[in-house]
Amino acid sequence: MKRKIFPPSARRALRSLGSDIRIARKKRRMPVADFAQRMGVSQGTLTRLERGEPGVSMGVLAMALTALGELGRLEEVLDVSRDDTGLLLDVTSLPQRIRGSRAK
């Protein structure tokens, strides 16, 4: 299988997310073994998540956020009501004129 190439900006964002998860775990004083068990994954998978490796599934991320009590944050990742680009595109795609219905 061909390996996907991730842009440097995506790799940095994943490493930062992994680091943030590691820090949150440590602030809660949870050892790797306990945290992995709460997530339902192996310690190796948790280590890969905390390193920010791109092959870790979104399900693992969701379980980590659940174990940290922060699952609501996943719903905020791309909230469409705050998607400025998407909202702007909606406005620019509006019709120039709206014609009324013709009376018969």
C-alpha cells in the first residue's frame, strides 16, 4: 500500500494535538497504562497518538477525549456555524435576482 504524504503544516498540527493530549493526561496524573485501558487501546496505540502519528484513527482520538472528559471538543473542530469560509461561499453563491412567481 502506498504511504500518504502529509504536508508539513498537517504534521505540525498532529504533533501539537498529540502533545496536548499527553499534557492533559499528565495533568490528570494518569499513567500511560491506565489511560490506554480507559481508552480501550494498547499502550503502543496511545504512544502513537501522543506522538501525533497520522495513521491513528479518529476513533482513537474520540476515545482519548472521552477518557479526558473532553469529548465535546471534538464537535467544535469544524463547527459549520463558525466556518467563515463556508459562510462566505454561501453568500457569494446566492442568485443575483429572485423572480416572483408568474400569475396565470
